[in-house]
Amino acid sequence: MAAPRRAATSAAGSGGKRLSPWLAPTPGKRWTELFFLLYSPSWILWCLCILVPFKIYEHLGKWGYLSLGLIAAPPCVLLPMLLQPAAERQKPWSQRYWVKANAWIAVFSFIGNYFWTHYFYRVLGASYTFPAHRLNQVPITLYFMTHAYFCLYHALSNLLIRRVRHATAAYGTAAQAVAEGVLVFLLAYATAFGETITIAHFPYYSFKDRSRMYSVGSLFYAIYFFVSFPMFYRMDEQPRAKPFTLWRAVVDALAAGMIVTCLLDFWRIGIGGIVDGQDAASSGLPWMP
């Protein structure tokens, strides 16, 4: 009966009041997750319901596309500075969960854009053709947009992992691990597939074989989240454990990035590209000439 007692403790707040099994046990983490979930629809609806359907993107130049990223990502940092609860204000800024969460996501999403986008070019046959300022041949606006997207994805995954762990706590740690693994796999694939579908009508992000991108390519993209969802969840999840430092959050994100890089390259060498006639394995690392 030890497992249910641990679950009850982890679902309780600092004052001993039982919280929803969906919500984080620590106030700062709980507030940050809810903020990411409530903020994200504002810019997603702008992109999916206005920008794309009305083809406003046809009138955007380099600076216009850059402004989209600047609209979506900076509020993930700036709004918590203004809206954070009193419990967070009393902490040194480097100990506030929203700071650590943004740092984790920023590092992971930067690695994803700077390095892994080239796997999309090489392995999945993807291309970005809209006018853009670029860093390492990747539109800079994507660095910002990815940060905003990943804040939403990881806040949602935290809630779902927590709920599944709570629901299976009575069956022991092995059952929790299996249930979490199944959830992470399904959620990661659904996230990757859903993102690919939602931008299908944006003509300047294209694939040589879109149908295979939906099925096989989504599995390739899901590798990001197979690693990041459970690793991000760990941060400040146990109220009795020592909280992550900002430095530990950065190092943890770097570690997650290295794991994903290895897995993507194993795919490149072992499976190769999803486009017929594309030999991704024999051409070396995708970001090197």
C-alpha cells in the first residue's frame, strides 16, 4: 500500500490539501503549466484561423515572418514576469519554475532547429521556401515559433503523464512505467502528426512525399518527444525533492538534445530517407557539407 500513499502525497499541496491528480504538486509548476495552456490558444488561433485561411502569409516579407515568431514566443517569458503569483515573486528569479521551464524549452528547441531541421531536409525531404532571415539555413522565426509550440506541448504532456501515473500508482512502479511509456509514445506521435496536419495548407513548408510524411515522417518527428516529454516532466515534480537549479535545467535539456540527436542519426543510418531515391545514410551528417 506504499504506492497509493506516495501518490496521495504527490497530489497534495504544500498545505496538505489534496489537489487534482492532473495538477502539479508545487505551486510554481502548477501555475506555469496552466499559464502555458491558457496562453497558447491566442497565437495558435491567429495562425490557424486567420493567417493561413485568409492567406495573409502571401503578403509577408522577411520581417513579417520574423514578427510572427516575436508575437508567439516572447510572451511565454514576459507575461509570467508580470502575472506570476506571489509565491514565485518571493524566490530568486533563477529558482522560479517558469524561468527554468522556459530555459529548458529554449535550449531544447534551439537544438531542434539548428541541428535537427537538417534531418528534416535530408531524411524527410522537407523544405521551407518562404522569405526569411536564416540561421544555419533555418528560418529564424521558427526558433521562436518552436519555443511557443513546445511550451504548450510539454505543459500538456506533464498533465497527462501525471494523471496516468496517479491512476496506475496502486499497481506498482512497473505498471506506472509501462503506462507512462505507452502514453508518451501515443502522445508524441499524435503531437507530431497533428502539427504536420495543421500546417498542411501552408504552401511554403513542403515535402517531396506528403503522404509518407504524415505516416512515417511523423514517427521520425515524434522521436523528439519520446525523449523530451518524460525528461521535462521530471523537473520539480517531487515536492520533497531538492528543486532543479537553473543550471541543472539547462544541462538536462542539453542531455535530452544529445539523446534525440543520437536517435535521429541512428534512423538516418539504419533506415534512411523516406523519399524514394534519397540516400541520407551515405551523405554524412546533415548539417555538415
